[in-house]
Amino acid sequence: MSAPLEILREVFGYDNFRGAQADIIAHVLGGGDALVLMPTGGGKSLCYQIPAILRPGLGVVVSPLIALMQDQVDALLQVGVRAAFLNSSLDAGSAAQVRRRARCGELDLLYVAPERLLTESFLGDLVRIRSEHGLALFAIDEAHCVSQWGHDFRPEYIQLSVLHERFPGVPRIALTATADAITRSEIRTRLALGKAREFVSSFDRPNIRYRVEEKDQPRDQLLAFLKGSGQEEGHLGEAGIVYCVSRKKVEETAAWLETKGIIALPYHAGMDAQSRRDTQRRFQLEDAVVIVATIAFGMGIDKPDVRFVAHLDLPKSLEAYYQETGRAGRDGEPAEAWMAYGLADVVLQKTWIEESQAPAEQKRIEQIKLDAMLGYCEAARCRRAVLLDYFGETIAPCGNCDVCLCPPQTWDATVAAQKLFSAILRTGQRFGAGHLIDILRGKSTPRVVDLGHDRLKTFGVGADLDDRAWRGVARQLVALGLLHADPRAYGALRLTAEAAPVLKGEKGLELRRPSQQRIGRPARKLRLGAMAVSADPAAETLFHALRAERKRIADEQGVPAFVVLHDATLRELAQLRPRDRQGLLQVSGIGAAKAERYGDRLLTVIRNTPSART
């Protein structure tokens, strides 16, 4: 048995590596640099944890978030790995103790914040450690933070090239779950990883179902999504994240969900540090908490049983959307990514781009990214295929998104587009969609009458379509690049050069109709290894008994339940029902340390649960 596989089995309790893990570990073990792109939940951590255990000396992991460090270190301590973290959450005495342990060779892995690593004092520690004990590797997690074009940019990350400059013989592994071609290039350049071997895993998260709805009454739509109806199962009593664009909207949405009986906590950068830590801790420790947050929440959150991620506002890019939705279903169980989107979102994002102080090139790139996001929202083909295509990956239709499950109908919208174009031109290209729709539908609103727009030839020519249909036409024309929503004129719609052939009748136009059909969710399944098997009542009863015991163990230690054992491990225990310590070691996720620490308690639950007896 190879040394990495032996560590995988004995320490972490898994029988086989997944995907490119074995190749990445072998490459880093041999001293090579690596750039690893692997989806959230794909097992990135093992790619540096196992080499750090096997190579002589200390493995240093650069991580941007305190919560992630805490969870990773807690999980490593559970399996008997000597690990610690160094960040601003530690008082001076505790930080000094961690540094002493590192200098004395008492740690296998040390997680450190980038700003702490870059101090001359800590770099001096690393020089001493390299001389006396050796440095196993440097792992740069969330490497996309180096990208100045990205939404998670951290200035300190740009300075991490110092690791290559001062410690040229120490292998480096940069890891991220989110990087398009522009970001990958920037990671290589800024971290001096020009010669690093690149490992790109599939970006597909097949257990996540993607859904997009047109915004109508977004709060009510969110509540309907959470409650479910008919064949839709809903998400009440489950952990999830709701993303909003502003702090005010976060506060208001969380308070509103609370009035509906849902445990909802706000999270944004305007809260004090202690409140944010308390919110994160509750989310990690409790089972049914919903976090309502800005993008300040989430990067590096290591909670595997998040069952849904909802967006009440349009993300800035497909990179951001992929990363945020990737926080759902890290345990491999069914999860959902739901979004409500409208034309006002587009105007707001364009306004932010136009009004930012960013250089022209950055604005251009941000606009390209936003256009790709709009294309995803208005896609008439498999959403997963559109999403993965953005990252350079081609797949067949997935059969597990709203477009695949309820294929949208298309219609010849050439005449409708011409009517809208005419209304825009006749009003001087100075008005937004709402006013234009009133004109097309023949609504004599005070504003329409005051401006004399009820006397236009286009007044009432679109009465055959309702407001929702016209909003869909306007959104799709913007997404297709035939209309431009001018953020400097409060979202006024203006024709682009691409609209001319349609306006003149030289080119037809097919648009999609909104789907009225509702879709259900796949039934939850028990997973045995890579194979899913239908749940049976006896296994389900035992699963919940094991879950209760895990909660007691976690509460005793003050750690999240998933740090002790993942749900997938409990489900396999419930299915296999081992009777002794050796049997426990055959369960995925239980290594020697966990079998020693928790074996007796788990076996007692299995023996004493009546429905588990054969």
C-alpha cells in the first residue's frame, strides 16, 4: 500500500482517493508546485494535508477566513493530526504558544492568516523552522483572492509571492474552487506559479439543482421556495443561506423570515466582529439556521449539510454565483440553488460598474462577467451546461435543473420586439421598462398622460401581452445585447446596433416564455459508498439515533457536529450496522483515531436501537 493511501485509510478513514487527488498528492510529495481547481466539496484539503503529514517539517496553510481555520483545525485534531491556527482571534498568550509549538517542531500543519504570515516576525520564524525542522509545503487556499478582477480580492494575497522568493525549495500548492481563464492567469502571474502543474477537476456539482425565477414578489417567492408545495418538498427545518445585495435588505429579510417562523440570522460587514462570530458559530452548531447575508458571508464556510442557497438579487458574475451556490450540498446529498432575478438587478449592477473608481479595463472585464451572468439567467438550455461552459467544460443536458425539467416554450417575438423598439425610439430612449410597458399596454397612468405618451402610435399596440410577458421580453433583449439599460439614466432602455436588423424586419427573433410548471425535488437517499440506496425505516431510525449521539459528543467538545462525523458516515453506519471496532473501520469517514475515541458510544447506540436489530 502506498504511503498516501495508508494515511488516507488509517487517519481519515477513506478507502480510495477521488478524481485527481492521488496525482496531486504524488506531485506535491515529490516537491512540485501545483495549481488546483476543484469544486467545493471535492476534497481539496486532503491534497495538501496528506503531503504535509508525509513530508518532513511543518506544512503552512494560508487561509483568508478565521472560521475556516477553526473548522479545519478542529477536524484535524479529531483524527489525531497535530494542527493549530494563528490569526486575530487568539490573544497574545495563545498566539505565542502556537508559535512556540511551531518552532519546536510540535505541529504538522499550521493555518495562518495572510496578513500574519507577511510580518517579518513570522517570516523569521519560518526561516528558523526550515533550518531546524524543515518546511513541508506552503498551501495557499482560496487562491482566487489574488485576482483584482474578482469579488473576493484580498490585497495581502498579491504579496504571497514572497514565499517563492524567500523559500524557493519549498513546494507550493494554490487551491481554489472558482477560477475562470482570466483568474487562473492572474493566480499564476501574481504567485509566481508559472511552472506549476495545473490540475483541473470537473466543476460539476450534480447534486445541486439550479432554478431561476423572474422577480415578482421576491419575499413571497422565497417563502414559497422554502415551504414547498405539491410535489415540491421545501426546505423548512434545514440549514441554508439567503444572499441579498445590501445590508439593509439583509436585516429586513431576516426579520421578515423570523415573523414566518423561520430561524433567520443576518450577517454583513457592518456588524461588529463578535456578532458575526456568534452568527457563524450558531450556523455551524445548529441544524436549522438560515443565514441571510451579503457576500461578506460564506467563503471557506465548511458546513457540509447546507441544503439550499437562495439569491434574492443578481450576483456580479458566474464566478461569484458558482462559488456562492457551491456552499450547498457539500455532503453530496440533494441541494438546491434558487434565484429570483429582474431587470432592476441588471440596472443596479451596471450602475455599480459605471460609478466605481476602477480603471477602464477592470470595468470592461466586470461588464463581460455581468453579461455572462445575464446569459445564464435567460438561458433556454440546460443551466448546468451554461454554467460549466463558462469554465471551459462541456456536458450534456443535466436533467436536474429547471430548464431540463420544465423546458421553456419559445415563440416568435419579432413583432413584440419591434413594438418595444418603436416605443423606445418614440419616447427618445429616455425611459425604463415600467413606463414603456404602460405605453404598450395602453395604460393611461398620470405620467403617461402628462407626457402625452397616450397619443403615441405605439400606445396600446401591445395590449395582447401582460406585464409579466413584456418584462420577460425586455429582460431577454437586454441579455441578448439588443437593448442597453443605461445606469446613468436610471435604467432607460436604449437600442444597440444589434437591434437594427430586427427592427427593420431583416432578422427574426425567438424568445422563451416563462415556465408555469412547478418542479419537484428528488427523494432523499441513503448513500453507501458511491452507490445510493433507498432508505428503509430501520436504517432511518438508527440514523437519527446516531445523529443524536453525535450531537451530544459535539456539544461536549464545543465543536460543530460535522467535525465529529459527517451525515454520510452516519448513514453508512445505519446501513451497515457494524458490531465491533473492526467493523467501524470499514465505514467511510472513520479512521483509527475516531474509532478509538467514539467507537464504544457508536456501537452502544447501534446495539440499543431496537429497529436496528436483525
